[in-house]
Amino acid sequence: MHEDFPKLFSEISTDGAQRELRWTAIETYAGTYTRARIEMLARLAFGTKPPAGGLQQDDLATALTAFHKAFTDADPTFQPAERQDQILAAAALLQYFGTTSIAAMAVTNTACAGARKAALPIDLASVAENEMSRLAAARRKRRNLGNVEIEASDFSFEPDFAEAQPNSPTTFKGVFDQFTAAVDEALADLAAKFNESTKLLVDAGKKADEELDMLSWVFGQRALLPDQPFTEVPADQKPLVFARDLASLTTIYPGPNSVPALMARAGIKSTGKIKIADAVNAIPDGWTTEALKDRKPSPATSPVHFALLKRQETGAGDGWHAGWAAITGLDVAAAMSPIELAELFYREILWLR
């Protein structure tokens, strides 16, 4: 049981037996991972204006139905209720945090740098941030490749000639079959060891390549899209432009813990405030089209991308503001520091892949 679950559950009940049943259901539900389940849980936990079951979105409706079924299967007396669903959804997200950084990304994206608050006895967004930091560090830990070697497989074979007859060659087939099976087993063991060692080398190369690409980008001081020096990218475009550049170079989730430092080195400020609406309006149409290509932004877990989508529909200006605010439930004046906006957009990109 997650250490924070008793505190969460105490909001709705002090019944220890019931708490155990609820946790059993959460473990069962979280044993299966889908993006729709994470999206639905994030909406429930934050009580977002976009409904947890979606609006004519079969995948979200199915995820919500499965969520409730997990609890009724564990306890036939279970009855869905708004506050209870919120608490249990937060607990399910905590369970997912331990296995996938995608769940933590969905939570931080939904929080939108504090623009949305989850009415919970724990700070779910902070827990998600800590989990992403832990996973980022763990997935980039260096192995000592000097210790990587393939051990020779043990091979021993003693033929059984009990059925063999000197004057009948076909009776030796069993002996050769025994030898073939023993060799096959030894080769399979050797191949498994070789593949494991190769995987370690590939992973090490992947980590090194990602870091080198990011360092080359920041020290080269040149944006990828548009292809121009950092100094020529307007300040109100830098958060989204530089975040997209770094996301395109990210191959290991949830991205390195050094991302904020790289953004700062590239020239994104950590002081002052910038409105999401202003940053979205500042971006050229062509860039917006590329950023939205093959993506279906959610008004809950990818609010900045959803703003780009609404702006694309009506063009730059304030014509898209009311619709975006009405659907997301966010204030059109929502603002944060440029580097917070860049981090948010960076994680949205990873979430939407």
C-alpha cells in the first residue's frame, strides 16, 4: 500500500477493512496501463471542467467504467461518489507513479504550474514532480561498462547409447537428438547473455547521444525550428520554441533533470510572468502547424497545446480566448514564469507522443 493512501482515504472513511478493499481494487486497476486511464484519472483527481468520462470519447468512458468496476468487484457494496472518486483516482495515480513517468507528467500538465489545484490532503503535483526527478536520475545512471562481459555457458553432454545398435545406423538418431538438444540449450543461454550485454551497451549509447545532442544544442546557441540563432528568437516565443527543440532531442523519459538548466542557459528567464495566451499568440502559424501535427491535445492534460489548437482555428488575437477558457476551465489571464511555461510545454510534448 502506498504510504500516502491512508492519509488520502481518511478523507472519506476511517474503516480499515474498507481501506484494504479499496487498495486491492486500485492495485488491480493500475495493473493495466493505457493513456486513456491516466487521462481519466487526472481529470477526476483535479476535478477538471473537461469531464472524466469525456464528451463522446469512448476511450475515456470505458476507462471510467473499468475504474468503478474494479471497486465493485472488490466490494459489491461500493457506490461511486464525486469526492470518493477524486480520492481514489489520486491514489491510483500514486500507484502508477512507481512504474511510469507518463502518469506523473499527466498530473503536472493538468496542474498547469498551479493554475489548477487538486483539493486533496496531499500535494499531488509535488509528489509527481519528485517521482519524475527520481525516475529521470535512475534511468540515466551510468553502468560500469568495464564489467560487462559474456560468461561462457556451461556445457556438458554424456551420450546415452542404450538404444543404439552397432549394425543399425538409424538407432543412433536418439544420440544425435540428445546432442542437438544440449547444443541448442547452450547456444540459447549464450544468446540470452549476449543480448543482455548488447542492451546495456545500446542503453549507454542512447544516454550519451541524448546528452551530447542537448549540450550541442545549447552551446551551439541555434534553434532547430525556426533555424536561427537563439538571440534572434523573440523573448515571448522562446518558452515554446526552445521547449519543442529540447523535446525533439529527448529519447529517454521523463527527460533529464538538467532540462531547466539547459533552458536557462538558452536564454529563457526564470523571473517575471508570461500569459499562456500571449505566448501562444506570439508563435508563427507555420510553427504552430508543425507543433500540432499528428497530435490530439486534451484540454485537461495538454492545455498549452489545446490553446495552440484553438488559436489555429481562429487565428492569432483574442478570438480564441473565450472558447479555450470555457473548455479548459482555466483563466485566460493564467500566467507563469517563462521557464515554468517552457517546462510545462516540454512535458506536454512528451505526454502527447
